[in-house]
Amino acid sequence: MAAAAAPLDRRFEGTAMAAPAPLERRYEGTARGRGVAAAGWRVCLAHRFEEPWQPYGAGDVSFRDVLRHVGLSLRYFRWWYKKTRVEKKSAFIDLLCAVPLQQIYGCPLGGIGGGTITRGWRGEFCRWQLNPGLYHYGTVIADQFTVCLRCKGQTIYQQVLSIEKPSTLQGWNWGYCGHYAFYHALYPRAWMVYELPGQNVVLTCRQVSPVIPHDYEDSSLPVGVFIWEVENGRDEDVDVSIMFSMQNGMGAKDDESGGHWNEPFALEKEGERVAGVLLHHCTRVNPFTLAISAREKAGTGVTHLTAFNPAGSGREVWQDLLHDGRLESPPGKSSLTEKGELTAAAVCASCTVPARGHRTLEMALAWDMPCIRFGSKEKLHLRRYTRFFGSGGDAAPALSHYALTHYEEWERKIEAWQNPILENSQLPSWYKSALFNELYFVTDGGTIWVELPPDCCDEDLRGQAAAGLSHLLPVLREYGRFAYLEGQEYRMYNTYDVHFYASFALVMLWPKLQISLQYDIAVMVMNEDVQLRQYLMCGQTAQVKQKNVVPHDVGDPDDEPWQRINAYLIHDTADWKDLNLKFVLQVYRDYYLTQDSMYLRDMWPVCQTVMESELKFDTDNDGLIENGGFADQTYDAWVVNGASAYCGGLWLAAVCMMCKMAEVLGDAKIQQKYTDILNKGKEAFERLLWNGKYYNYDSSGRGSSDSIMSDQCAGQWFLGACGLDQGEFEVFPKSHIVSALRTIFEKNVMSFAGGTMGAVNGMRPNGQPDTSSVQSNEVWIGVVYALAATMIQEGLVEEGFCTAEGCYRTVWEQLGMAFQTPEAYREKKVYRSLAYMRPLSIWSMQLALERRASQVAAPAQPSQVPNHP
């Protein structure tokens, strides 16, 4: 595998995207030897990105245009007004109040499903997802790290490590010069390196969260650790203190609701002592406790301040630390806050660093919200981590202690996972950064991971219709239920047409979560919800969920997920053509990668059911399904009519996988049935859609039916990921796939924005973007990564890297959208849906690279699934 770095680098010369390169080189020497990862996203704290792009509703695309294109208009406005103004709830997709772009975010803290707290690249704590699936965006100014240096009994330097100059806490020394510090992120770790001006002291703060592949225990913990490495370049000893201050709450209205309180704690276990402050946030729904702490050890002292007013000047805190580099450590609890009153706390770790020496201070942030209710407040759910730390709401000290005594083990596992990729000199640096940093969404996608109730039984889960799922209860009991949002702005859990792309990250890194998710979907396939509702696109009334079809999503966190599904109100997705197919494709892909034969046996009847349901869309019995003349697939504003490259390709891939699964399971009758369909369908697909260079968008013959769709090879993408792209299982002629990919590269990539922004979804044969819909004229980052993976599978490695690089550089380097990768952007400074699920598809690129490197088409597979006791 050869990555042609030089041509790709030259492509960005003279553009705004080239700016970060000198910045990286400037800090290369500073980073070296300080444990900073060799690859990742790096930025100086004084950096300014280009002027923020606008969400739809500004720039060259107005809401009127968007609503006109998707056919919503007045129906949407009426629904939006009732939802937000009458019911006082949030819209699951709010086209009128998009989240504004803030170019501030860095690595989120926390494991999977316990909530997240995002720390920005300038050090601020600025994005909060503790209430499940619901976000609070706002920097809490009291949440800071402060350094104090003392020599010979005198304080010589004290500084808040923040470039902010706020209107509160004015008794503190703010305005750290950002030119003396840089941030480096390689998820789930990040580094901030501070050169203290005039002090000859360098601080490196390493941030670690327990996000570890194939780990289903520590990866669930709601904790983050900050390891402060202190280098003293002076010729005399220096006493160094790091103070960690934190407001009780998230900076939201309920911080002032009253009844909150703080208390100091210390926990010693197995010779290790951790001390700090607990901040009890006593809301009526979803109360929680924050814990800030430090590890005591020989030569390290830990002191605290139980409570102070973060809305005041903060002078008493500042002077306390300035006096002797320690805090006064009063005993006992604070009083309860009054309504309208804020409270905060601080913990301080101190040590002496010898001349020309080095020392380490270790601090942690933990949060304990063990029992949660979604927006409906109907059911109580226990988070995954309560299996290991209890659900009593008193786990914050134990979580803090565990984090500070186990982070070194976490880092060893993280490095063992990441280093083979980081040390591969054939892979470009931007790819290494994108691959790991896009994983932020696994934890920060409004993610929830909950336990099954202990009294839950089979019938509670599956109902009568799904009785064949024999391993449903054991799987969900062992691994719990997992869900993540389509996007932080598109608030639907496990949106299945999008998860299809993102699922590669789960199945490669946490396969049991993918399998758990699939069991949940399988149950929903076999059941129905006969309640009627009006859909916003067509205005017609239909039932929420039909039997024998895959749901669009498993619900809105502001309602009751898993119980009330299909929060998506735009279309009636019972007639979507891609959802059923994507279930079948994922089932075989999951089996291929995990070799979990019990899973395959359970899913086989469900696959037969959804494929039988899908057959009704083959209206002319030619072996190929037809689209219905509306936007009936994941491109839900891009109309498609008749046979189509996207859905038709997915259909043939699913039919092929039905043949393969039937072969593995020894079901000759079903194998023959789908072999006959496949033979007919392949002929129809080529006859109706192949034009000699690529597959047409659809067969309708209408104005844009011959557009070049960047996602036209999605079926081949999945077939290649499963080793079913050659020999007897070849569905699409190899020469046609390569020709289509080369055409996409020439037209959708290199003829769009000079080849620097990835692949536009639709391109006309004349080299102009397809403007027939809002979505045809967009770049979808997750689709681009999937396209790049397909190119790599087909031997177009340089083209694949070139295609994906444009998206990474646009999002992370030019637009300042780090850790909030959107669903889409257009060439002219407009984006849509920040922090989106689909870009996790970049892990399919890694799978394609690994498959090429191994030179093995597929692992040896038995012709029959073995019997298990």
C-alpha cells in the first residue's frame, strides 16, 4: 500500500488549509520527548480559524429554500411551534434554531454511555452531555486549572491557564498568552503544553479517558484523568502547585436552583490515597455528583477549598493559594445553596520539583449520575457503570480512586491499539488523526449504555412476535443496551440508515455493542406500533411502525427511547428502500468479522422476513427493486424513481449475502431462491443503469437521472468489506466498479472545489454539481470516507486517500469543526448538522487497508455453522 503524500500535499498549497503545517513544525521540538503522540490534531492556543461558516438559514441557502426542497414548509412550522412553544419540548430536528458553530471544541472526557464533558482546545470546559442525549453548550468560567510557582518560600508566578479575560472572578490572574501553549489531540487522549513565560518551567497536561477497544467495563466509566508533567529548567528547586476549580453544575439554569452542596472526601485503598471535593447537584430529575480529586503520594500534598462563590471576585481563593501554594482545607460540608446562588470548589496538588528535574501531579474529574430518566420521565434506567460501582449515587469517590490508580493501564492498552497504525510510515499523518479523533462520537454522540432491569424477562423484551431470538436476553443482560444519536442536532437514537455507515467503528472496536444494537433492531422488526400520526413531508396519516420492516430509529431522548420508536416525522419510512437491506448487510458483515454463529442463527429468520418484505418493491419481477418516485432512502431530500444505483446496488449486495448466509447455514432452498433473484437482478441492474462509464443515479430518464452519485458503489463497499467481491460471489463487474470510481474521482472529487473538499454527492456529466436537491449539492463526510474505503478495496489507494483528505482538512483545519464533524457542507460556506454519526465510517477505510495488507480475501469459513451446546 503506497500513500502518495507529495501529490496530496501539493494539492493544498496556497490554500487556507495549508496554514496548520508551519504551526505543527513550530511545536515539533516542544512536543518531542514530552509524550505527545506522533500524530493527531495540533493547534496553538493563539490560533484563529477562518470566519465561521453558517448553518442553513444563512449564507446562500435560506430556510425557505431548504423547506421548499424537502417539501415541509407550513406543516413543519405548525409542528415546530406546537412542539417548542406549546409543549415546551425540543424539536428532534430544529431547522429554525440550529446550534451555532463554535470553533472551540477538543477531546471529550468520559467513557461510553455515562455522559461526557468536553474540554476545549484552549482548556475550557464547554460542552456538557450528562442528561442522556441532551446537550448544554456553554463555557463555565470557574472550571479552570491554575498554576502557582514558589522559590525559597516566595510565590514567584501564579496564573490561570486560560487565555480568557472574564467579567467574573476578576481577582484571578487571567489572560495567559496563547502563543506559549499548544493543544494536541489523539482521541481518547489529549495534551496541552504550556511554556510559562520567563519561568523556565514547562507544564504538560495529558488528558486520558477510558475508551479502550473490546473493553466493556472500564470503557463505561464516567471519568477523565489529567496527568500534569512538570519540567523545571531552572538551577534551583521550585515548589509547583496545580489548582483545579469546578463550579457545582454545568453552567445551566439549575445551577442556581438551590439545594446544592459540596463536601471534602478522601479514600484510601490498597495503600493508595485519593482526596478531593464532591459537588452534589441536587436536581429533581437526574441528580448527580461531580468529583474533583488528586492522588496523594510521597512528595505530593493535596489540599482543598470546599466552597467559594464563582460569581464573585474569587479574591479569597486566589490569595489563599498565593500565600503558600496550598488551600486551607476546611473540614465538613458546605451549607446548601439558596435559590439564585452558585457554588464552586477547588482541589490543589503540590510538589517540589528539583533543579533541572521533573515531577508528576495526577488529578481527576468524575461524575456520578447512575440512575437516569429520559425526557418523558416514565422509566428509570441504570447506566452500564453501575454494574461495577453501584447505583446508590455515592460512587464518585470510588470512581476517582479507580481512575487515578488505573489510568496507566488504560494508556498501555490505548498505545497497544494505536501504535501499529501510528508507526506505519505508509499512512499519511492526517489519516491517523482522522481515524482516531472521529471516534469521539462513540462517547459524545449523546451516547447511552444502560443495564437491563434485573427482573426483565424474554417476553418483556421481544413480545410474542420475536420469539425466535433465543440469545436476545443473554446478550442484552451481559452487554446492556447501547444507543447513540444520529447527531447532536438530529436527536434520534440509532438512526439506522446512518448507523449503517458508522457501524464499522462499533463492529471493529466494540463488536458486542453492535450485536446488542442489532438484537434491539431485530425485536422492533417483528413488532409494530399501530398508533397513527401525520408525517410532515406528505401530510398523510400512517401508523408509527409497521410489522416486518426495520425502524428508522429507536426514539428521541426527550421522550422514551426503545419504548416509543421512530421519532423521525419527516417521512413514513415503512416504504424506504434501504433500511431492510442495511439490516441484512450488517448481519452478514458482523458475522464475517466476529464469527459469532449464534448471532447469525438468531438473525437469519429476521433477515428472511425483511427481505420478503422488500420483495414487494420489485414491481416488475426483474430481480431488482424500484424506488417510488420520492426520497425513499437515506438521501431523504433527493428524489429517486425506478431502478437506482444506490438502492439497487444495496439490494443486490443484500441478495448476495442472503445466498452466502444460506450456504453457511445449510439452507439450500433459500439459497436457490436468492441465487435466482440475484442472477435476474444483476442483468437488470447493468441493463438499466450502466452507461459505459458509471451507473446512472436512476433509470427514470428524467433531467438528473444520469447524475454521477458519489455513493453509487455502496453495495460493493459492503461486499468488499466481507470478502464477497470476487469469484463466484462477484455481483458487479470489476471493470465497471473501477470505471465508476475513476469517474467519481475525476468529476465529484477533482472537479469540485479544486479537489480540496472531498466528493460532492451528485455531479452532472458536464462537471457541474447536481443542484436538483439540497442534498445532491452537498458533501457528506461519512459518505466520502465510505467512498474512500471502496476505492482502497478496489486498488485505487492514492485516489482513496486523496478523496478523504479533502474532508479532513476542510473540517478540522480550515473550518475549526474539530470534535463536531458535521453531516454535510457545501462549497460556499454553508454546513448542516454539527457533530454527526456518519463520519465514523472512516473505520471502513481502516478495514480496507487491513484487508489489503493481509492479502487474504476472507478468513477460512466452515460450510456449516457448528452446533453449540
